[in-house]
Amino acid sequence: MDQQRPLLYFTLLFLGFLTWTTWLQDHAPKPTPPAPVTTTANGAVINQTPVSSNTNNKQDVPAGVVTTPLQSSVPTQTVTAVNQGQEVRVKTDVLDIIISTQGGSLVQADLLTYPVSLEEKNHPVRVLDRQKAYAAQSGLISSSPNLAPNHYAQFSAPQRHYELLDGSDELVVPLTWTNGKGITVTKRYRFKKGSFLIDIDQTIDNQSGAVWKGTHYQQLSHGPDQTSTNIMMGVQAYVGAAYYNNKYEKISFSDMEEEKLSNSIKGGWAAMLEHYFVSAWIPPKNQNNTYYTNYLSSNNRYIMGVKSPELQVATGTTGQFKNQFYVGPKNQADLEKMSEGLDLTVDYGIFSFISKPLFWVMQSIYDVVGNWGWAIIFVTLLIKIVFFYPSTISYRSMAKMKKLAPKIKELNERFKGDPQAKQKATMDFYRKEKINPLGGCLPMLIQMPVFMGLYWVLLESVELRQAPWLAWYQDLSVLDPYYILPLIFGASMYVQQKLNPPQMDPMQQKIFAFLPIVFTFMFLFFPSGLVLYWVVNNVLSILQQWYITKQIIDE
């Protein structure tokens, strides 16, 4: 059996996968763009698509209840992408947030410690974004009108700008709504120094003379996914919704269009995911909540939300809803502490059972060496040590094949016109020389899941985003600016081929001779951290294979 044929099949399968995913990306139905928005002089954002002012018709408010009508001061051309209202800007050491006084929705969130790129260090990553119809909304709903403010109701704010001062650990931003008939709702946002997690509570002060009954909802609104697939990498990080129901559940935007979710869950969380970053509503962990989704075809928006149980507030007393909101990077250590399963938003796919332990090892190495580039090199070395014995079996089998290649060629020539006789003679020759024809490919197949697991670690972990190594490698998550590592990779792949037994089939010889060029071109567009891993792995493999081949030939 040809030792390198499995590698050829895997290569062709990989290239076919890239072509297929790229074709799907290019030929998929184009989403309807969100309705155009216009910014007014006071900073409000108005959608140009007319929507009825009656909030009972607001499709993005949880269904089945009568909700508060809009105040008369709100125009009929209401916002669908984000809430309309005056802006309240809140700035901490890590967050720059804009809260709309309409509904108290978080309509914009910049991560001050995460620049868009190293070339734009003063331009922070924007997660919540009005241009993408991406906002965090919350509100109250009641069975009686005018008793509860949903995310279309107008709140008042004592000031328009808040900033966490040096020496302060917490910043509180209050918004207030009243119906003028004894019901006052105060929504408070609590920001903490160095934290992307916001504590939010809504207090209902009932002086109406009757029992107040209502529920609290929090939801994330997002427009259509506008990211594109990398034609060379053939993959795209997941953009869509997710929630936790004792296990990690993803709900793609296409799933929302087909079916609405309504699920009662104890605790949990509801999130919107993008590459490296996540926003999530986290209700109290001992509370039974209703998780729901919705798709608004009129303006192409997707809703992922969670609704609390009913709360009753006697007249003359107060009641309170509490929850948390996170908007920030997918830092696994931090997410794991906030809520069970939230760290799973770092989506390694089917290789999670391999990727998570590998990341833990890389993180442990990083804690010692303080550099993610060296952490990649050391974890690659550890993987080679773990698979040293299977690799040795593979390389010994290849070395024997290379040593006996002239005799195998002689057999092929002798039985050129009789394929069955050639196969029988070849297998007899393998048995005589104690060669296992599968010895060269099985160890490679065993290692493949580990390689793919590490691939997803390097692709998905925000810790490697803008992480430097040395020299001009200041960001391991982007391609090599001078293409040095891809060229070294291509050269190492060429050297590996020379150490392998020669192909008997002339066509396969031509294909394998061309593969280093194909993969070098592909790796030009891979993140440098991934290419670094493959270069180190190839160099270590060459040293091991060269040593074993030399031993076999000397024998």
C-alpha cells in the first residue's frame, strides 16, 4: 500500500472543504439589510421605516401581555435598530457605554482595552453597535397598561455623562420612569473598576393603592451577520445566539427564522456571540426563567431573550428585579466565574474535548514564560513528546519503504501487466521484510484530532489576539507581514517529502511535488500563530524522521 496515499486523500478533502464552504458563502441568499437610520441633532437614532406607535404591536416585546404605550413625545417613526432617546455616556477604565433614555437600553459598547488593531490603538473594538442593530434591551411587562416600562418607555436621567474617577471602584448610573399614578421604576447600572460585567437592578416603588404584578425581561437584538468567510482558511467564527440549559445550546439566525424558542430553564444565560467577543444577560442562578427567541422580518432583526417569573409588589412597598450583563472578550477564566457554562461561548466545536485541555496547558505555559509565541512552541514540543512512539512507528515504516523502494519498483515492473499478481507479490514481500503497510498512516490519523483541536485553540482564543512573539510578530492572530513563516513551512514540507519513500505512480509524484507550493500559498493567509505551530511541528518531525531513516539505512 502506498504510504502517502492517505495524506493525499486528506489534502484533497481539505481543499474540497475550503472550496465548498467558500461557494456556500458566495452563493447563499443575501440577507435583507437593516432599515436605514438617521442621527438627529441630539444624538437620537431614528429608523426611516414607519412603525406603529402602539407598543402592543411591538414585535420585539415578549408576547402575551399588554405593554405600556409610548409617551406622546415619542414620534411615530420609532427606532427598530436601537432605541430612540437621549444619550447617557458612561466611561470606566475598560468600557465606554452609551445608554439610551428610551427603555434604558445599552445601544453602544466600546472595549477600551481591546483596540481594533495594533495600527489603530486609539480605536477600540465596538461590540454593541447601532450600525449592526446590535443592542442590549430590558424592561418590565404587566397585565395592566401604564404600569410597567418596556424598552420603548421614556426614562429620565439626572445627568448625561458619567465617568469612573481615579480611586473609585464603583460607578452607579440611575434612570427613572413614572406613570404619574403612584408607580415609579428606577433602573440602576453598577459599573466596577476593571470589569466588563455590569450589575443591573430595577426597583418598583408601588404607591398606587393596588398590588403591582409584572415580570422582567432582558434581550439582545442583532441584525444579520455581515462577516465573511476567509477564503483560505475556509472557516468562519460563529456569529449568532446561544443560551445555557445545563449544556451549551447554539441558535443560529437561520434557526430563529424557522422556529421560535420558548423554554423554561433554571438559571442559565442568554448571549450573542461574535469572534473573540460576547454579550450575555445573566439572570439569578436559582430563578426559573423563560428563554425565548424572535425574528422580525420587517427589519431583519434577531432577538434572544430571557423573562423572569412574575413579581407581586404590595401597595406602599417596593420590589426589585436583579440581573447582570456582560459585554467583553471571551476570556475563559473570567467567564467561568460569572456563570456556569458561559466559558463555552469560546466555541471549539466538535474538538472541545481536546481543545480545552490544550488551552489549559498553553495557559499554564504562558503563566511561566509570559509569551504566547513561546507557549505555542512549547506546547508543540509537548505534543511531539506525547506522540513520539506512534511517530517513531510511522517513520520506521516509511524508512523501510524508502530503503526497499528499488525492490518494490522491480516487483512493479515484473508484474506490470498483472495487477493481481503484483498485489500478491507486494504483500508477500511486505511480510518477508516485516513491513506494516499501515504503519505510516495510522499514527498520522491518531494525531489528527489533536492537531485540529490545537488549530481551534489558536483560532478561537482571544488571549492570542494581538499577542506578540518576537521581532515583527506583534500579533499572532494575523498573517505574517513578511511571509517568512509560510515560506519556512513550504521548505520544511519539501524536505519532509524527500525523506519519505518515492511515489511509484508518476501522477502521484507530480501531485506531491506541487503540494508544498499549494500549502505555502494557503498559509500566506493563515494567522501567524497557526503557521508557527506547523513550522515547529514540521521541523521536529524532520529531525525525528531523519534520525530514524538514518538508523534504518545503516542497519
